[in-house]
Amino acid sequence: MDEFQNPTSVLFACTHNSIRSPMAEAIMRSLYGNRIYVTSAGVKATEIDGFAIEVMDEIGLDVENHLSRNFDELEDTSFDLIICLSKPAKSHAEEMTRTMHCAVEFWITPDPSEVEGNREMRLNAYRQVRDDLYQKIKSRFSTAPHPLV
């Protein structure tokens, strides 16, 4: 797939499918609607993170009902592009795509849950990840996005 060509289906992957990949999935869906199929998964699936819910709500996106899943729980595995947001996800995606035609990209994205400090310091780490993902998604995909509400 040409790096400037938009895929028709994208999988965002991270370690637990509880912070980074659900954020990216929600942002992508808000920008591109149904023009690009998007979902997310993790190497392991854990419950959606409360801080992720809070910072996404700040920009009008609801991830509270996100159902975390791991790679094995995906209903479909025929993606044009897998965007990995953690090293474990990158390793898993590379293994998964050895026998299929699918591009894999690695976006270095820190895990905000590792930030220590008071509540506001931790929320700021989540906001930074959210905002970075928003900018990366807008930059990566050439189709003119819908404005974020």
C-alpha cells in the first residue's frame, strides 16, 4: 500500500486495548466516519481506563462503553493497515502479518498510565497522548477529515 494512499480498514493496536488504541479508534472514527473501517485490539485485553474516558469526554468523544479485546478476539483480521502504539503490539502484528498482505506502522506512543504524580499531572499525560494521536491521525490520512465537535 502506498504510504499516501488511504486504507479502507485500519486496526489500532497497543498492549491492553484500554488507553491508546481505544483513543485512536474513537478519534479516527470521529474524523473519518464510515469512510474507513476502524477498530482496535491489544496484546492482552483489560478494562477501559478511567482517565482515558475522562480526557476523551473533554473533546466530546465517548469511550466509556469500549469493549477491550485482544488480537484473538477480532472478528475480522483482513486489515489494510495495522498501526501499533506499543512495542508488544508491534511484535504481535508483525507475527500476525507474516502470512497476509497488510502494512504495519509503529507510532511511538508513551503509555500515560506509567506517569506518576497528582491527578492533574496524570490527566495531562493522557491529554498529551490524546492530542498527539489526533495530530498523527490527521497527518497520516489524506482524506479531508470531518471537524472534531
